[in-house]
Amino acid sequence: MSSFRSDLWCSAFLRRHNALGNMCVVSRRGDPIAGQVWIEVDHLDGTISLFTPAPTLSRQDSVDLVFQERFHRVEPAKVRERIEQEARFDPDLWVISVDFRGDNPGVEVVG
């Protein structure tokens, strides 16, 4: 887990993307201290990618959140279905939505 609270990490992520001109919002608020953070990237071409926390073994010595790309440029319904499924299991889940044409949302991603 990150050394930052989930709400503070999300706030910093939003501020950075909005300052870069990317529309970025919290589409689901979770637990402010320890909720998981998922990032959905709308590529503005009809596709969405989903980044979820990487497994603990992939994080090694990182003090920041580390992500894995769960879905790469798929139809929006597939991503929304997965988010709804996880939210039923984990009500503390945070979801950040960002409109971004590129593939790298500016977070550490493991293969």
C-alpha cells in the first residue's frame, strides 16, 4: 500500500492531470485512508483502458502506488462492468476517470 492516504493520492493525481489539460474526475469515492484506486482512461476514440493496483509482489520497494493495465483500449461496457463487479465486492474502491488520448496515464505500471 502507498504511504499516502487514498484521498490525498487521488487529489494529487486529479490536480496534475487537470493542470495538463486532461479532464479528470473522481467517478467513485471510496475509503479516504486505505481504499484501492482504479484508473479508467477514456482515449476519446470510443475505447477505454483500465489500470488497477498491481499485485503486492510486483511492487517491491516502491513507496507509491504501482498499477497493472487490466484492459487495454476495450469497449467502455467491458470496463464499467468490471468496475461494478469490484465495487460490489469492495465498497471502499476509488475510481478516477481521465480523458487522455495517450496510453500512459503517468503512473508506475508493471508488465
